[in-house]
Amino acid sequence: MIKLGEAELAKYPFLADAGQHLPEYGFTLEQLAQDPDLAVVREKAFNRIYTTTQTGKIYKPSPKGSTALPLEVLSFILAIVLLKQSRANFLIKKFAMQEARGAERFLERDLGQGTTDIQIETTRKIIWDLAHIEISKRDRYFVIAVPDYLHRAVLFHAREWKLINRQVKDGWVYLNPHETVRLIRQELVNYISDKISSAATPPVVSGLQDMVDKLILLNSKFQPQIAYSDKNPPCVQHAIDTLSDGKNLSHAGRFMLATYLLSRGYNVKEIAPYFKNAPDYNESITLYQLNHLAGKSGNNTQYACQSCAKLKSANLCYATSECEGIHNPMQFGVKR
């Protein structure tokens, strides 16, 4: 694991060893929970969770030099403690997703704007630690071996990610900083999620109980009561189950689920709760997109559920014997 300085740890606090950093800075969990002088850490830790899970906004670290305390690392560590103590599984998934998005911005900026070989090398090593992927800089591009690229690009459905549409030379794929970082997004999310999952769950100490109780309440709001039909086609049920488990569903999968439910006669308010457990859920954006698909905005055209052939091409088909003879999910269960 690369040894990072305070500036890098402020941007990538999940790379810090939580078990070592508290004593390294001379703090115990009890001090973080009770010391009046450390109230700023407690407030920042809770707000860090609230901002990322409730507003859908990406957390922004404090300006450099705004305090003598290593606020970003300490608040991240305490945020993990609070999430573990509250057993807020849905909040944990959302927190990991948004922290990953924030780290993406820093990685992209550091790759694209690194002015020294040391800065770029540090960022390359961070990416290696996160995703075990070797990248090299060539002119204004970053290159990755074809096998490493294909292993990750298979998760993307947009045409620009197809190998035939990429610049390839001598077994290397050429990418800009944004594409390089986007390629490892899921691994970044998994890294942070694993970091939280593997962290110990200490007993709740005095000074943290109120925040833990608030997180338990917030977490309960992400468990909507939805009536699931046993007559949904397998592709739709898979999408519902994915979201219900708090996992990320691709854009194509969300489009399929929304258009299917709209075609079944559901209205926007009835459909929105299906997406509430998505790690990147944002209520206003979800309602806007659903209204657009329902034809209530934009060109006033309601989008139809895509055919089975299109869903297969997007790797969204989970056909069973009951799907035999149908060409669109809307035909599932219809007697022929």
C-alpha cells in the first residue's frame, strides 16, 4: 500500500488504515465522541453521511489548511464507526457510492492536471492499490492493456466503450483521464464498501448514541413497502431485486424497469419507490426522469418498454422457459 501524505489522505481518506490512524494522531474513540474540542469532527462525520445519503450531493472536503486537525481522515473514520454502529446497510451502500464519486473527481483531476512526474506517479499508484490496474502515460493519454480494459469495459453498454471504437496500438488502449477513472468506478465503490464491511463495530460510547439513533431512523426511510408481483418477467424481477438489495442498476436497466411499469399502468409516484434504495438515489432527479419517460415533460411522448432483442443486447435478459415465444416483456404471462 502506498504511503500517502496528508493532502492525498484528505482526498482519499478510505486509503488510510482506520485502525492505526486514531492512535497515530493521539485520539481514542471515546475522545472523538466526548471531547468538546473535537465536536467539529463529530459534526463533520455526521454531515458527511447525511450529505451523501440524503441529498445525493458529492461530499466536498474542507479547504486545505482550514484546521490543524486531520479533519477529513478523522471524520471519515468516525463516519464508518457511526454507520457500523447503526447497522444502516442502505446508508452504507449510498455512502460508499457517493464517496467513490468524490474520489473519482480527484483522481481525474490529478491525472489530467498533474504537473510533475511525482504527482502523476502517486495517482497511478493509488489506482493500482484500488483496482490492481497498471496504467502508463503516453503524451496526453493514459494507456491500459487490452485484457485489463476488456475485463472492465464489458460492464458498459454505450458504443464508445466497445474495443472496436477505441484507439488501440500494440496491445494498449488509449484513454483520457475521465475514461481512465470511469473504467474503475465499480472497483472504487467495492473498495470503499469492503473497507466499511471489514471494519470492526465498536460498542456505542457516550456522545455518539444520538447520532446513531438518527442514522437508524434515516436508514428506515429507505425501506419502502412495495408490492412485488410474482408475474413480472425475469428481467424486470431481476432489476427490482437488484434495487431492493441496495445495489446499483445500470442506466439501461433503470430505463427498462421504468418503461415496463409505465406500460403496466403504474404512475410516477407509484414507480419512484422502486428506485429509492439505489446507491445514487436522488428524489428530484428520479422524479424528473420518470416524468420525462411518462411523457409529462420534454416532447410529451411516453417511452415504450424495449423489445427482448434489445434487452438481450444490453445484457438485461434473464429468460426462463416461461419466456418462450415472447418478443417483449409486456407479453410475459399472456396466454397465447
